[in-house]
Amino acid sequence: MGEIRLKSNKVSVYHLVARVVQRRRLLADVQREVWVGALHRAAAFSGVELITYCCLQNHFHILVRIDPAAKECDDAELVRRFRVLYGSAKAMWCGLDASGLVHALAHDPPETAERLRERLRARMGDVSEFMSTLRQRYTMWFNKTYDTVGTLWAERFTSVLIEDTPWLVGLVAAYIDLSPVRAGLAALPEDYRWSGYAEAMAGHEGLRAALANCHPQAGGVSAALARYRILMLGKGAAAKRDGTGARVDPEALADALRQGGDLAPHELLRLKLRFFSRGLALGSSEWMTTGAGARALGRMSKPPGATPLEVFDGTDTAVARRKYRTGGAEVPRREAESSEY
């Protein structure tokens, strides 16, 4: 069961996860630095809104908003995106650099130029094409730099379709930004260099605006980001019912609260790993049965059922979970056996 391919004219939000082949820890500091640059270039080329991300040693998380209308752009925008992705180099698939593309679009026979436009536009405004661009471009750099061959990534990536409401998008964003804290790689989310939250706090305007949109209330971007910080730290400081799982120092949460944060939203984050990265879609029951979630799941050969999330007291939220065959019977996949996040 692969990723969802949502073919519609509507904007969609996805949580995407990809792992290094054989779960090898090949992404050290330098590699993650290059990966972040490749992510931004792939997002700009594809016309994707990057909400947040986290790159760990053997896998990465990305939260994006995909607008199919991103492919509806003129020649000047096509050239700009091409240049962002390829720089001054030639693209292997067409043998052109940015200057050659400008010339081809302007002077090639109309039907030839139009085919070139369509090949470029087909790679934009689409979740699978975005992931293909990112993973292939990064693999090319890795193989060239370290004199290796073959694929770097496991065959499939995971995509969870998220209902595009501020609070749900905010929950998944906080889950992603807490990944290095859960993995024991940082004490606080902003301490981990290769994450969307750290980059937003460092001043990246696009990421700051995207995270602030998860809390569209009065007070502007700074106030929204403060609320988002409480959302994360509250989740990170909350232990499970058995007393385990807390990774954020409770004093860090107390400090954030003393600075004007609101504690209540973090209670909404009591979700397990499988709901964020092992499911197929996350949203309200109505959205899951009659909205975009239903349309996406309906295109699958064996659409799964939607299971209510009881952890959200007073909310109407459901998850469509993947099913895997074990001994001839289909069963929901349980949480990952490894300690990865």
C-alpha cells in the first residue's frame, strides 16, 4: 500500500516520511545540512508550501501544503523555478541549463516548446513529484560526493493526508518539531539545527508564517509562534499514563508559561506515533467520509476504515489506518518496533 495520490483541484496537506535504505544512519551533520538546502530548492521548484520539517540520521519528516494550481505558471516563473533547482547546471533529463531553457521556450517550434513546458509543469503541484525531485536530487549529490551508486532511500515513502484545519496542522507540526527531543538529540526543539522550527526561530519568514498560521488568532506572527511553542513543550513534558515518555524538562515548560503561554492546547497532542506516521489520513469524521479524505481513500483498491481518536476529548477526529497482511490476515500495523522518531 503506497502513498495517497490525491488528484483534485483542491489544496491538500501531507505529512511525509522517508527512510534511508536499510535504516542506515547515513545522514550526519554535513549530509543533513545539504539535505535542508535540497528540500528548500525542491519545494520552491514544485511550488510547495513548506510548513515544517525535521531531518534525522536515517529518516526525515516533512509537512507540506500542496496546491495543484502551482503548475499554472508562465514561462518566466518556469525559468525561475528551474534555476532555483538546477542553478547553472544542465538538467540531465532535457540537456538544458536555465539560459538554454529560456531560448528553447522562446525559439523552438511551438509544439516542441509546449512539450517542454508540460514536462516541467507535470512536476509541480504534486506530492509524489515533489518527493521524487527531493530524493533524486539529494541521492545524486550523495553518490557523487561519496563515490557510491544506487538508491539511498527505502523504496516507498509514507504520506498521511491531513485535514487542512489550523489545529490539526498545528498538532502534526508540533509532533514533527519534537522529533529530535524524543530521540534524545536535543533538549528543546530550537536546539536542533536541521528542523523547520529552529529555522523559523532563526528568521526564515516563510516557515515563521506557515507555523503562525496554525494559530490564526489576534496578536500577529510572534504571538502565534509563542502559542505554538507552548503546544510543543506541553506535549514534550507530558508523560504517558505509565509515567514514561516525558522528554522536555518541565521547568522549560514552566518558563514558557511564565512568559505568557497557554497550557491548554498541549492536551490535544496526546497522540501515539501510529496516528501521525502510520496512518493514511487524519481529519474530522465528516471530512473522512464525504470530503477530500474520502475521495483520496476511495481511489485505493482496498480503502481502510476510519477509527475514531478517543484521545481527543470533545472533538470529532478520526484516522484511516493502514492494514498489512500477516499470515494471510489483514491487521492494522502497530507502532514501529524500533526507537526511531
